[in-house]
Amino acid sequence: AEKAWAYRRMGFDMVTFYVCQDNSLMAQSISPVLNYRQDKYGGQTLQERAAFTIAIFREVRKRCPGMLIEIQISGEEDIAGGYTVGDMVEYIRLLEQENLVDIVQPRAKNNDLVHPTGYNSRKDCPEALHYAEALKSGGIGLVISPVGGFHDPELNDRWIREGKTDLISVA
């Protein structure tokens, strides 16, 4: 929250929080496998495990009114017993209910799928598009902007036109 406030003072109007895979503290906090805390930032339920990130987003909203907040999140966890697509949708619903984020950038569950190359790219449908569709069909009303593997501008336009996503993040 302090860094977001510093960026706001420098003139930035948006901040992105990386809540992906198991390598960020924020991502680990929502994981049923990696968050084994017994205090107010842990627990058996997703809502209990979400307390840490919710506290951060609340503080950013308080310190930086009007600043856009984006969350980049893996659509599911790539470890046995990790959070599922349904859990990701429910987590985003918790954030939406309190108006804590503005844009959701779902991405694939592992780096090979997040950063596909010509060797492993699925041009017909990048993995992250499925997560965008899950958010949309789950009733999430935030701006959805999946990332990773969107190489074809014509397909990207089609997916936006079809309402599968609102935006596409690239580069």
C-alpha cells in the first residue's frame, strides 16, 4: 500500500498486484497448500486465507482513492490440492464485493502456458481465455483482461466481440 501511494505521488494512476503461482507472498496466502498459518491470515476457508490480500487492497483504496487496481492471478494452482478455477472465481468475487480491484488479469497456472512460444503455443485458444470465461460466467462484473499466448490480433478481437473477455493483455 505504501508503494502504491508512492507511485500515486509520482503521477501513476494504476497499480498491478502480482498474485500468481506460488512465488509471491500474496499468492501463497490464498493457497490451501502453502498457507498453513494459524493466525488471522490463515485458515481452512478461502475467505480466511484471503484476509491478507484483502487487508492490502483495503489499505491501497484508503491511501490512493481513485487509483485503478489490477490483480494478476493464476486461474488455478499448479500443485496438488491447490486452489481451483472455482476458488479463483470466488476469491475475485470477495474482492469485487468490497470494490477492492478494478481489473482482473487471469493467467495460466504455469510459466510454460503463461509464456507460450511457437513451440508450445495454442493459437486457437490460449489457456488464460478459459479463466476469463470462468470469471464472466461466474458473474464477475469487473474488467477481465487475460494474459499469455494471445498472438493473433484477429482472434483476440473475435474473443472480445464474443464477450469472452473485455480486454487482452500482451507483452
